[in-house]
Amino acid sequence: MDNRRQEIVSLLRDQNRNTGAGEATEANLDRLAAGASAVVTGQQVALFGGPLLTLLKAATAIRLAAEASGAGHPHVPVFWLATEDHDFEEVNRVVLPCRNGSGNGSSDDLQTLRLPHHPGPGKPVGNLLLGNDIQPLLDQLRRCLRQAPISDTIARFYTPGATFGSAFAGLISHIFRHHGLIVIDASSRPFHALASSSLRAAIEHADELQQALRKRSSELEKAGYHAQVLVSESSTLLFLIDETSGVRHALKKTFGNAWSAASRRYETSDLLSILETAPERISPNALLRPVMQDALLPATAYVGGPAEIAYFAQSQVVYQHVLGRNTAVLPRFSATLIEPRLARIMEHYQLTLPDVFTTGEALAQRLGARFMPVEAKRKLSAAGNALDRELKALTEWMHGQDAALGHAADVAASKMLYQMNRLRRLSANFALKRDEKLRRNADTLCRNLFPHGDLQERVLAGVSFLAEMQSALPEALVDHALPGCPGHCALQLP
């Protein structure tokens, strides 16, 4: 047996048992120990599980691992917890649709739940302790989710004294407990020690890697793309965690063997000594992290979102220099989830999902125009067509007489067409006033399916959908996370 693989699996068993993982995860750990490969995905450890895309990533990894295993190539799904990131502002909030008890969606509202202060600026978020200020957020969560059972599940993990990493791990493990999802938090000393070869390469070959990355960035820019990570002359792939404060500082390479982190100076030998005695203090940046990940795990594919996939255009050169190979990168399942009450509204107004990718006001105007009286539509259409026709003939004639006269005709015609469109808007607004439900439903659709002018999966919390479907949601996501659907899908929930 591969002793290193067994050591990694042993660490994973301890971590996953601590999250409360069940028999399906234990079985997958047995498969990993026996030689199975891994389909890996990951995410920052955000409050209450973060946005819906977190669940979509996990579902995709689970589905791809099952597909590969079914084809005779044993694979297990692994979720990498990005606990070493220190950007607290990206993980300290979650957006939830809060509804009244009527269930008709007429008073939907979006609420942002946010921790009020940073418990440790600059420190890796995974180790930050949750304090008593988590309790008011849990109360708000329960109100928004209307006391759904998932609220109690979340409260079980997000308790004072838990860390961001442990709470997130417990929740994502619980959600996909029947699918055997393996979680990994590799921020600890044992994991960093096992991945020390990749961290050592980033120290010893810093100049070579920096030159390769700058060349790749130039190639990307010439091809019409932009580099996800800015690589300067002093950039390296590493952070150093201060042994006293715990703050994560970017390591800079100044010249020769000289390095710096914040105001402190180091030699290459100093960093290698830290790697030997306290490897958890040497932390990878966004380009080295997937390389460290694949130094630990037998990954054949990584599942990522659009931005993550763009990172791999840069990190490919790091893979080659450090590991001598690349890992396939596959897009995660991307979808807007349409609940039954929203599907009924869309069906009633004969709307498709792209119709809803706008503002509530714009959609309301469209519905108002569609449902204004037939006679008004007929008269506006006739007037508009006649105006277009006559203005076209007139402006063409004036252009033929004189260029300045033609320009003046164009300006005047533009003003007349503007007033014609204003009449259409006024008529649509009148229809909206006569039927206030049109505006309410337009607002409800846009707020839930295109919140804040962005895709639902990037904004709304995944747990808000669990409140409606409970354990049926993970199954539905895994079933629909097909590798053959690389675009964005509309998924109607039962």
C-alpha cells in the first residue's frame, strides 16, 4: 500500500468523523484508501454555507465521480475547504429571500445577514471563532426560513465557539451525507507537511516561477484575456502566517535570497526552516493552492466556476514546474432554481427565464404593455406605425434638400419618436395601476430569479432552497448536474 495515501486517508477520516459524516463518506474513504481517484471541488468557508453555487459545485463533483465510477474508474467526490483565505468580507454575509406566511410571494424581500465585526483582521478565516453575535443572525435566519427544519441543522453547526471552517464543514457534509462527500481542511500542520514538496518548490524556484507566470500573463493579454492574479516583479506564490498574531502576510521576493513579509525580512534558508518546523505557517496563494491540493489528493479533475477556471490559465505553468502535469478543469453545473410558485407566475404570463433577467421595473413595464386593453394596443400600434412611416419619408426628403436641414429633421423626428414611446409607457403604467398584481409579480420574479441584477446562484443562499425542499434538493441537484450541460440551465423544482 502507498503509505502516504494511507496517512492522508487517516487524516481525512478524523476530520470527516468530526463533522458527523455518515456511512457513505466512510465507504468513500475506504475506496480512496484502496486506490480510487478523486473529483475535487472547493469553496471559501462562507457564513451559513454561502451562496447556491456552493451546492452546485458539490453536486457536480458527486455526479462526475459517480459517472467515472460507473464507467469502471473508481472515483470519490472531495470538497476542499478554502480555510486559509483571509478575505473576511467575502464570507461574513449571506443573502436570503424572506417571505410572509401566505406563501404567495407577494411580500418577498431580500435580507442580508452579516456578522457585525471582524473577529481577527488579516487572519485565515477558517480558524476564526464564532462568538455570541451569531445568535441574533440565527434568529433572523429562522424568521426568513419560516422555522424550516434546516434552521435547526444550521444552528447545530454555527454555535459560539465553533470556527468558520468547522461550521461550514459540518453543514456541507450534512447536506450531502447520503452521497458520501469527503471534506478536507488542509490548513493544519500534518497536511502542510505532506504537501511540503510543492511549498518547497515555490520557495526554492520562486524566481523561475515568477518569470513563467509573467510570461503567461503577457500571453493571455496578447490573446485578448486578462490575468486573474497580478504578478509583479516581487510577487511569489506564498503567504506567511505570523507566529504571534496569526495574520497572513504576502511573501515578497526582493533580490537574491532576500524575502519580506509585512515589515520583517527573511532569507530563503529562514523560510525553508519554517517549512521544516512549522509548515502550516507557509500558505499558498490562489495559483499555488490547486497545485498543493493535487500534491495531496489523487485528483483527475477539478470542478470550478467561471472565475476559477480562468485562474487555471495562469496556474497551468505552476502545475508544470512543480508537479510536471496538469489536472483537468471542468465547469460546475450552473442553474437558476425555479420554485413551483414562481413557475406558476411565469407560466401565467408566458415568460421564459431570459425574460426575467432584467429589473423588476423593466419587467413590470413589459407586462403592463402586454396586458393593456386591446383597443389601446391597436391605437398605439397604428399611431406608431403611421408616425414611423411618415417621419421616414419626410426626413429622407429633407436630407435630399440640404444636409443641415436633414440633421434638423433627424433631431425633431427623434423627439417625436421619444414622445410616442412615452405614450406607450404611460399606457403601460396605467395598466399597472389598474392591476397592481402585475408589478408585484414582476418584482417577485426578478428578486428571486435575478437578485441584485445577478445570477441567483451567485447571490441567494443555498440553504434558502433547502428550507423549501429539504433532503430532496441535494438529490435533485446531483441528478441534474450533467456533464453535457455546460451552459446555464433553468431547473424547475417539484
